[in-house]
Amino acid sequence: MRVVVVGATGNVGTSVVSALAADRNVTSIVGLARRLPDWRPDKTTWHAVDASTADLAPYLAGADAVVHLAWLFQPTRNPVTTWRVNVLGSSRVFEAVARAKVPVLVHASSVGAYSPGPKDRPVTEEWPTHGWPGAAYGREKAYVERLLDVFERDHRDIRVVRLRPGFIFKREAATEQRRLFGGPFVPQRLVRPGLIPFIPDTPGLRFQAVHGDDIGEAYRLAVSRPVSGAFNIAADPVIDPAVLAEVLGARLMPVSGWMLRSAAAVAWHMHLVPASPALVDMVLRVPVMDVSRARTELGWQPRHTAVYALKELLEGLRSAEDIDTPPLSAHTGGPARIGEVTSGAGTWP
């Protein structure tokens, strides 16, 4: 089996490539990324390709499956750029899959594609996917879901799978996630139990997580098993303020959603953090997902709990572990994070 992975060098991409490389039925992997990595997993050939502009036909020819992961989180202060790459780029990938007659397309959707929903009961894959319109991430993920609706209608001979995971954590991606969401001023080595005084006990602050190795396995199963449609992917337990406080050895402090968003907005407007305050709105509104379908139809079982994944993120922040790919390398951003600082939080590509 020959599998093309579009966006193969980031948090999810490295996990997917590793899972596919360990599958004896996968004979070759074509990794496409904007910048070539020095990481050299088995069975993998790399090509420097910008999926939003390049001719993808030569790379998809003869593929048995395409896994589309390419997604640009930055620059969060320029939603036109992220729309062009994420939405229009996804459209180009889907069109190329159809032209190349690739029989399987697996797409990286997200819990962020879901419309606001309940936190006290899980929702299935039938929950509406209109996103949270205030956040570019939610708008873009939701729009790509509509593109896939049309794609499936027009190409019934192609098996389409959409994975909708919660937050994805692993040790080696911690530096990238700090760069994308925390910014250059987060003191990584001080993010440890006992040094964070309190956790905001905010209504709606409940989210799901999954370890990178487990999401990699979910994609491998989606490629190899005769399934189609959407699958929610997350591990237990649901992460809430009480879990965060226990992991970090912190106390809970009541903080309203308005106060939490206002604090994020101040940091955003002062260019201290790259993550838009709209992401706070989205996290407080995304529903809790039911993952039963992934377990019964996809045959997916996480090996790690959500708490384990969260602890790996924290350990990765302290140790600055990485993988030798441009998105995950601890050296991306320049010495002393100078590239992040000089370019402005939220504008780093």
C-alpha cells in the first residue's frame, strides 16, 4: 500500500507517519510538507510541496490512500492567509485526489468543527458541524466539512473518512504548541507542578485530549479498514479545571468566562500571546464528544489516558524535546526565540 501524507511533519503528521511505517501492509509513504525535515522514518520519501499552490498530481499518482493533515495555525492575526492555505488548500487537495483517482481520502477534521454543544453529556458524530463563527479555526474547519460533503456526493467511488479529535498532545510537540498558542514569553521550564498558583474554575472549561501515538493509530486504522464517515477521537477522562489543578498541584479559583476571555484579549492586543481570544470562546463552547463509533467500527482503543497525554505535554515543555522537522524542532523560531519576538506573537508563519 502506498500512502501519501499531506502535511507530514507536524504534531499529527509525525505520529501518522510513524504509525504507517510500523504497518507491514504499508510499503511506501510519501511525505509532503512545505519544508523538508531531517527526520528519516522507515519507508518514507519526502517532497517539499506547498499544497495551497503546487501541482499535486505527480505526488498522488498511484497512491492507494491520501491522508490530508496540512493546516496553518499561524499567522492568527491574518485570517485571510489561514483561509487561503487551510480552506482553499484543502479544496485543491480534494480535487487532486479525484483527478488522480485515489480510492481513499482521510481528512483531519476536529472537535473545533462542531457547533456549540453540551458539556454534561457526549454528542455523536451527528452533531452539527458549523463551528464557532467567532474563531477562524472553527470557521475554517466547518467550511472544509462542507467541501467534503460536496466531494462525497460527487465522488461516490472514493472512500472518505473524517477524524474529529480533541486536543492532541505528545512530548515531542510541546515546543511547537508553546510557540503556536503560548508565545515566546512562556517560561517553559517553569511550567511544573507547584509553580502555577491557581487554575481558573470557569464554567464550560471542559475539553478532551488524546495522545499523539493514539491519534496516529486512528489514522492508520482509517487508511487500512473499510470504514467511511466521521469518527470522534478522544481518550478518557474529560479534562476539566479539577483535573488540571490536580495535575499541576494548583488550587481552583472561580473565574467567569468573560474574565478569562478578557484576560486573553488583553494579552492578545499587547502581542504577548499568539492565540486569539476567540479560541477561548471556542473551547468554552465545543461539545464533549462520544467516541463509541471509533471504538466499535474503527476498532480504535487509546493506549494512553487524556491525563497521561497532558502530563507528556508538560514534561515536553520542561525538557524541550522535539523531532527534527521544521514545525517541531526546538530550534524553530531562532536562538532565544528571537524570530518569534521580532515577528510579533501571532504573526510567525
